[in-house]
Amino acid sequence: MKKIYKSTFTIKFIKMSPYKIRRVANQLRNCSYKQALNILEFSPYKASFPLWKVLNSFVSNILNQHKININNLVIEQIFINEGPKYKKFRIASRGRIHKILRSTSHITMTLKYII
């Protein structure tokens, strides 16, 4: 009898806009692990690198704990949530200050695997 397991992994405070990461993450839903690696490797966007790191870290943790086959891994869900904004200031003319908001993201990924 086959059992289906789900694992969830979260990485917080990635210094990239959630809009940029969502553009790549939307392509990864319901993909196998190998398919997702190919998509991330050949994607022209910079947001593919943090997603690649998260996916590899997550899979290495699962392999160390459960000793499963990589071919059975499927990305079930990916959530890209908005994190807090870092506030920076830029000095402008006439003694004024312009505010710069640097956005961060939280990545939550759920993998489904069959044993």
C-alpha cells in the first residue's frame, strides 16, 4: 500500500519583491522535482536563484530524514507572501529626504511524495 506524505518548508526575509518571485513560482506548481530544476535552471529571471536554493535545501532535508526516491517528489503548493519592508533614505536637494522601501518575501513550499 502506497502512502502519500506532505512536507512544508518556509524561508523568510528574502530580499526580493514578492511580485518578481511569484512570476517564476507560478510555473513550478504541480511540477516534479526534476522538472522544476530544469525550469529554474533555464529561467532568465533573477528570482529563480532563491527558489532553486529553497528547493534544493528542502529536498536534501527530506532525503536525509526519509530516504525516499527523488522521482516521487512533486511540488504541490508554493506561496510567496510579502514580508516587512526595509526603510532606507536617500538625501535629496534642498535638505529633503526621499524614502526608499525595499521589499522582502517569505517562501512557503509544500512537497508531496509517495512511499
